[in-house]
Amino acid sequence: MVSRVIPVDPFDLVVFGGTGDLAQRKILPALFRRHCDEQLPDGARIIGAARSDLTRESYQALVAEALQTHCGAVAPEQLARFLDRVLYLRVDATDPAGWQALTQELGKPRQDRVRVFYFSVGPSLFAPLAEQIWAHELADDQTRIVVEKPFGHDLASARALNQTLASHFDESQIYRIDHYLGKETVQNLMAIRFGNMLFEPLWNSQYVDHIQITVAETVGVGGREAYYDKSGAMRDMMQNHLMQLLCLIAMEPPAKFDPDAVRDEKLKVIRALEPVEPHHIVRGQYVAPSGATGSDLTYRETVGAPRSTTESYVALKAHISNWRWAGTPFYLRTGKRLVARSSVINVFFKDAPHSIFGADAGRHANLLTIRLQPDEGITLKVTIKEPGPGGMRLMDVPLDMSFAQALGDNIHGAPDAYERLITDVIRGNQTLFMRGDEVEAAWAWTDPIIAGWTSRGDVPKPYDSGSTGPGDADLLMRRDQRDWRGINP
Ligand code: NAP
């Protein structure tokens, strides 16, 4: 089984913030890997743009270093061919000075060449960039812009950002990236749900007891202290990544795999979310376990704010008010400095309505586990007879499929999230990008939760670095006679 590589159309991709961390670590390596797979056509150009005083040669040297750091072994001839595509221009988003050179380099938009502006800069520069692009007539109705997260800080700022972009670009031209949606396994959620007859008839509150979504990280907030302390886990992870996973797990089947059909269904899920009761949510903040020493083990020390009340962990119980899910709780949790790095969705099915094997057989229910990372795969826990004599005793065994084992090199060779998303932008496919109304709906659900914390003076519960999170998150489950599935995959 060999995956096909279909070259994209010729393009000019301008990376504003081309000297920044994201460009160097993700965007340029992603483009380089697509180049190595022969997916970039001859003549495709990548134009780094930032304020730094660099020549084309010194920028190419910077890019070469980034690729050598982030792409493993880099073949010199591949690198040289890739660097031939790379230009650099000094452009300040807030100053018209450098824009003439960019205008000269790009020329008028052309029908036979896709033009993309990637805004890999802080959100305060999105509006100035959009304005300069229009003032210099660098865009037409085929031009695309890519906007990085965070998309707003709350509903008001997201709405303002949407309005600013909408005053220059049509929604069909705006690609809001949530790199989670570009992950192979996240897209696989749709394939699993809508490509198999097996699951869909059971995918509702009649058969599903509850669903758990966990995105656990072992890293702390080091390196992003200032941003994170203003944001916290609710804004940084729950409002976007976990919300997107929830949408993909809970949405109705779209009529076709088409951008607006998929996004319409996701939007309906977000809009059907009930407000979260204060006692259905737990916030945590990591602290060093007693006796432990080491950098970045205590949140407040790391961010340099001894009284910070920003959460590095959040767990909550959500309900979706629609026919499919009424009465089925969705438990979502995410945190930093936890015991393991894992993203996993557990779908707990209900017990059989009547056990023909009697009380001694115990309670047995099916559990579908979808592992997004690490070791992507699916496990279905099924009940069988315990082998041997001694009557009809039951036991649960896993039907386990690791995609790495089943698909071998095809999964390792699969493009990473940024590779897929950037090629989707060039192809003009918005399916894996968030629409403006989706982002606003997600903030509309998130804002009251955060406002509630502020008005109640809520302080996050401490939890030990390297643990599974605050004990109150376990209580949240126990009150419902349930338990979290272990974080360790
Ligand atoms: P960064 O390392 O601080 O880079 C910012 C870039 O913007 C630099 O290239 C900087 O170059 C350029 N810049 C700053 N002011 C400018 C101006 N007035 N005109 C033109 N260019 C300007 O930030 P980053 O980590 O790459 O993040 C970029 C964006 O991606 C942010 O919105 C961030 O939230 C988002 N993001 C980042 C990550 C990540 O892992 N890094 C992940 C998700 C989202 P000069 O100083 O040379 O101008």
C-alpha cells in the first residue's frame, strides 16, 4: 500500500514572521518535507518576511539551520534545491516602508499561481497585515490567508478579529489553523465513525454511557510563560483542541466530506453544549511534589508570578442537548506536567440490559479506546468466557490495533499536521480549518466559565507535577459513580 503524492499547484507563500519560532520549527520544516516528497511544483516560492535585517543568503542560512535541527538527516542536494525556492524580504506589518519590495517581488495576483499569506506573527499584527495587503493590492478573491492560534482571547476579541479579517477577505479565503485537526489520527476519527457501519448505530445516548476525552502533557509552561499565564488551560487547550475532538466525536454525519458540510455539523455540537455548572469543573495548578527539585516543577515559579491563579489543568463534565446525546456526559480533561503524554478518547458503552450469566459474572461493558498519541490506534474491550472449567465466568479482553503495527511505514511516512494543513491551504480545502462562527461559538461557551471563576475568586487546586492531576477531578467522577481511565496509554 503506497500513498499517492499529488503535486500542488504553483504558489507563492509569504510567511510573515518567517524568522520566528513557529516558522523555523514547524512551517518551513513542513514545506521542506513536502518538497522532498516532490509535492511542491517547480517555481513554487516561499518568501520569509519579518523586520530583521537579513539578506536572502543569511535567511537561507537560518532556514538551513532550522531544517537541519528539525528534519533529521537532510540530504545536501535536497536542501540546496529547497533553498532555491526561499527568498527573504524585510517587511514591517506596521510600517509601509518594506511593502514596495514585496509588491515588486509578487506582482499582481495571477490566476495561474496560488497566493498565500501566512500570518505567523502575534494576533495584534493580523489587522495591520490585512490592511497593508489590501492597500498594496497584493490580494484578489483567490488569495488565501492563514491565521495562527490563539484566535482571540474571548468572544469579543474573536468577533473583532473576525470582523477585521472579514472587511478585507471573504470567509472562503481565511484559514484558521488548529494544528490538532491536521493530525492523521484526528482525521481518522471521522473515518472510524463514518466509514464503519459497526459503530454508528450504537453512537448515541441509548448505548453510550459516557465519553472521556483526555489530552495530557508532561511538559510545563516553560518557554511560553507570559502568554500562558494570561491564557491558561481553558483558553489554550479546552476552547480549541478538546472542543474540536468533542465535535468530531459527537457530530452528526455530514452529507459529504466537504468543508462547509463538516463545519456545519461541528458548529451544531458547540451550539448544543449546555453551560457548565461550577461544580462540574475542576481547575488545577502544578506544584513540585514534596522533596522534589528541578526547574519548571512549580507553575508559579516558572511563570514568575507567586500569586498566579491561572490553571494549568482543567477537567469538566459537559452535556450536549440534542436527541443523540441527551443524558450522556462528556468528561474532558487536559493539563500540563502530568504523569504521561497522551491524547485519548474513551467511549464507554452501557452494560447489557440483562445479564443471562447471573450476578457472579460481574458487570462487563464494552469500551472503545481511540488513541491519538502516542502509539495511535484503537482498542475495543470485549467480553468473553474465561477459558477453562469452572462454569460460565466472564472476562474482558482487548481487541487491540496499533496503527503503527498494522500500517507499518505508511503511518510513519504520513505527513505531519502542518504538512497536511499547508498543502490543504494551497489546494483551497478548508475542511480542516475552523470557520469564524465555530470559533465564536466555542468562545461563547467558554467565556461564562472563565467569568464565573473570576467573579467567585476561584483559585486552582494544587496537584503534584508528574501526577494525574488534582484529587478533585477524581471526585468529579466518583460523584457520578465513575472513574477516569488511566492517563498512561
Ligand atoms: P515569535 O518566535 O515571537 O516570532 C514572531 C515573528 O514575528 C518573528 O519572525 C518576528 O520577526 C515577526 N514580527 C514581529 N513583529 C513584526 C512586525 N511588526 N512586522 C513583521 N514581522 C514581525 O512567535 P512564534 O512562536 O513564531 O508565534 C507566531 C504566531 O504563531 C503567534 O501568533 C503564536 O501565538 C502562534 N503559535 C505559535 C506556536 C509555536 O509553537 N511557536 C504554536 C501555535 C501558535 P522580527 O522580529 O524579525 O520582525
